[in-house]
Amino acid sequence: MHESSLKYLKCPRCSISLELEKLLEYTEIEEGFLHCKKCKLVFPIISKIPILWDDFSNYISSRKVLSGRLYRLATTKNMKHFLKSFFSNIKFKEDRTHIENRWTKIYQNSRKSKFYSTINKHIHSLPPSKLGVEYGCSIGIITSQMSKNCNYVFGIDRSFSALEEAKKSNKKNTDYVIADTFSNIFGKLNFELVVALNVLEIMEPEPLLKKISHQISNGTVIISDPYDFDRGVNSVKNPVDEKSIRQLMRNLGFKMTSKTKTSSSIPWNLKLHSRATLNYKVDLIIGRKSD
Ligand SMILES: C[S@@+](CC[C@H](N)C(=O)[O-])C[C@H]1O[C@@H](n2cnc3c(N)ncnc32)[C@H](O)[C@@H]1O
Ligand SMILES: [Zn+2]
């Protein structure tokens, strides 16, 4: 974590500023804690990645394999001690680590999909932004491109292995944070560029768009999705389609760019393994709001 990120990050529970305790620092904070003095919450920073999950025990309870990895990654006595005493009280549930690791590899193998170069072209055609954020950034393919257009940019995801990969791009104006998109880790901060790609099946669309709308008073939102909502018990409650998402965005005060007023079908190919590729066609919507 860059120390310069501290001024933007807030406690996910109460939204006040956090205090940084450094345990190990080279060019950035390798290991440390973020403290909320009000909630008495402690958020660890391990391998440069802050885990700003409201309830760290809840995060870890579905990631037993990750808990072992975090312990091995920790290098300072303080961090090892913190993790050991923390993990000893956790009742572990079904493990998500393997599925998150698997998807990290799939995104690594799919970097060359035309989808990402198409999004990059759109980002580079925008006026420069001060602050940008990508929700559900995974390995940061797009976040790292946003850093060329933004003074400072954050990538947010819940997958630790994805952010470990994202962190490899090592840019001074880019940081990655483990957080739930719906938690309020930025308080009342305004962004000029917000990106959320292919996440509407796992993040309830209307609350997500409302959250993004609150964060933009003068700026651009880029959304894409294949509308692949049939996920059984894991489906979101209120899916959207090409028409309803545009209507929702208009209701929130966004104007769609002329190229994205109507739906599109951009190929998004995910290489599952050497013998299988998932071929989606995604719709792209770019909305602008000005004050
Ligand atoms: C389908 S992937 C899309 C990845 C990337 N946006 C892309 O298009 O290549 C969804 C990503 O969102 C993350 N994610 C899902 N729910 C989340 C949440 N509530 N908060 C933060 N990240 C979340 C997942 O870990 C995953 O990396
Ligand atoms: Zn707090």
C-alpha cells in the first residue's frame, strides 16, 4: 500500500479516517495495520495489500486456505502474532480460496481478449481524471490502464490472489484494496472515473449503480456486462437488460455517450484451460454526469 493512499481510505464501518501503523516499509508499506480508533477495528496490510473488510473474521471464515497463506506471507513477528491469535477463534465455512485462485489464473490467461483493448481505447479517449476507481478489478488489467488517464486510481476486489497479481504492475499512482464494493471505504469522496466491468451478476445492479452515482458529480462511468444472470441460488435479486440498465442510469442523471446509447456485443473470451474458452458478447455503457 502506498502511504499516499491513506488520505483517501476510511473505516468501512464508520467512515472516519484510519491510522496507519507501519511494520515493514520499503518503497511502500509492505506490512502494517490500519486502525479505526472509534470502532476499535484493526485491518491488516499483508504483502502491500490492505484488507479493508468490515469484518476480517467473516472474510477469513470462508478462506481457510488463504489464512495459511497470509500467515506464511507475514514476515514480522507482530503480524504473525496478530494472525495466529485471530485465526484461533474462527469457525471456518466452505472455502472460496480455490475458486478465487482459479479465476485469477483464468484472467491472467485472458489478458489478450479484444474486450480489454476495446475498453482501453475508450478510457484513453476520455479527458484526464483526478481520481478513478475500478470495482471488481480482479488482476487489474483495466485499473493499470486507468492509471495513465487518472492522477490516482484504486482497484477494489475481494480476491487476495487477484490483487497479488494486480500489485505486480507496481505503479506509484495506483493502489489495490481488498474491500466489499458495497462498503463505504471512500466516505464521501468523489471520483471522475468509475469502472465496473462484468460484475452485475454478482453485485446487485441497482444498488451498485446508485452507489456509483453518489460517487460521481462530474465524471464518467464505464459499465459492461454479458447479462448472464442465470446463476441459481447465487443470482442477484433484480437482474437488468440492455434497456433497463440504460433507463436506470438515465434516472440517476447519467447521459449515455452517442456510441453506447444502443446495445453492443463486444467479444470477451475467457480461457478456462487449454481446451475450453468461454465466449461472451458484452454490452458496453458509458455514462457522463456534469454538475
Ligand atoms: C466476473 S469478475 C470480472 C473481473 C473484471 N472486472 C473483468 O471484467 O475482467 C468479478 C470480480 O469481482 C470481484 N467481486 C465480486 N463481488 C465483489 C464484491 N462484493 N466486492 C468486491 N469485489 C467483488 C470478484 O472477486 C471478481 O474478481
Ligand atoms: Zn470505524
